[in-house]
Amino acid sequence: MDGDNVISFMKNLSLHVANLNRTLCNSKLEVLVDYIRSKNSGITVITNKVALQSDLSIIDNYVKSLNNINSLQVEEPHLSKSKSYLKIIGIPFSPHTNSQEKLSSNDIEIILKQNHIFDNISLASKPRVIKVSPKSDMAIVWIDIWDVQSGANAKMLINRCFNVRNYIATIWGANMNPGVPQCKNCWKWEHSTFSCRIQGAKCVKCNGPHKSEHHHEFRWCCKANAKMNPPRLETKKGEPCPHSFKCSNCQGEHQVDSN
């Protein structure tokens, strides 16, 4: 959904929630809409339970039927994605025979692309590779994949085997390794969002004292300024901020939530 559609839709959220729930109840469905929020260049509908495809179709038809919405610019709805965690054993630590090179994340990505069992599987992060032990010539590889909430993609892969050179690699399920948490409220490391002690919120883009979705309204960089040379144009509603800011944690040339 483009920016203009999102703005039009967000003007009367309580009415949309009531209308959607009435439509869902009339269709004798158990799912109900709790609330709606804007996210990036679209909207997110939060329901009381995991929605089915039939529920998504009703929500999609409702949004496209609104008079102030351009239905041609409304994308098909989809369920929120989650992550599943897997590990692969039986892979040699050296990617090439008679080579002293270490197996890298890029090597793993190439190996996965060459095996049909990973067709339609998307990695959620770079694979992680370690030796089984300091004296071993074998590796353990952890991969995080995008999955549906039922974990169907992971279930399809777990306990399957595939060849890597003359070796047989096996896919196992794994527990999440959360590592060091990053707060989604102040964007500092080493504490979770729920334990953040600052009042209000910080913008992920500019680190200003406002929520990230309100960056355009509060930050000077997105506002027009005719006195500048050359004059600065206003960033259009619905378009991402084109300006660059340094990371507030390390002062690097990247956004603070970059991995």
C-alpha cells in the first residue's frame, strides 16, 4: 500500500476495526481485529489469533472497497513472518579439497543455493560457522530462516540430508541464540525493550526524541527550507527519508539498527 493510501486509511482506525469485526462475525469466523497500526509503507492488522487465508481475503476485500483507497496500489495481504533456527552437521570445515581455507558464510550460502531442498527458503541472517572442536576438520553451521508462525518451513527441512562434496550433511532443529539484545525503544545494546529506562522513544533514523514513524513530522531534514543554498525540498509523505545519519552507538556510517 503506498503512502497516500496509508494516510487515508489511518484517519479513522476505530471505524475500520469495528467494520472489519462486523464483517468477520457475519462470515462466522473466530478471528477478530484487536487494533491496526501503520508500519513502513503499509498497515499491520493485529488479530486475537493467527489469521487464516479466508480471514486475510475478507480484510483485503474490505480495504480495497473503501472509497478513498486506490485498490490498484494495495498489495496482497500476508501473515507476519517469524524466524526458525536450524543447524547443519556433517559439513567439512575446509570448503575445497586440499585447501587450508576456512568455511565462510558465503560458502554456506552457495552450498544452500545448489541444493533443491532449500528452494523457496530465505535466510534471515548470515550463516554462522564454527569448528566441531579445535582439532576437528568438520564444522557446525547455524542458519536462521524466515518461516510462517506454524514453523512449516523448518519442519520440512529438519532431519533431511544433502551432499556437500563426498560428505552427507544433516539438518537439525536448534534453539534460538539471541546474543546481545538491542532495545527497540532507545536503540542501545545490552538491554531489552521491556527493560528500557528512558522516558519516551528515540528515532531509529536520527536518534531524535520521537518515534521512528514520526521522523518526517519532527526532523528538520525532511522539512522544506527555501533559505538554504540550494533550497531544501520537503520529503513527500509516504517516501523514506533520503538523508544519512551516523549510528548513535558507534558513530559509523549506517543506521543504528543495521546488522
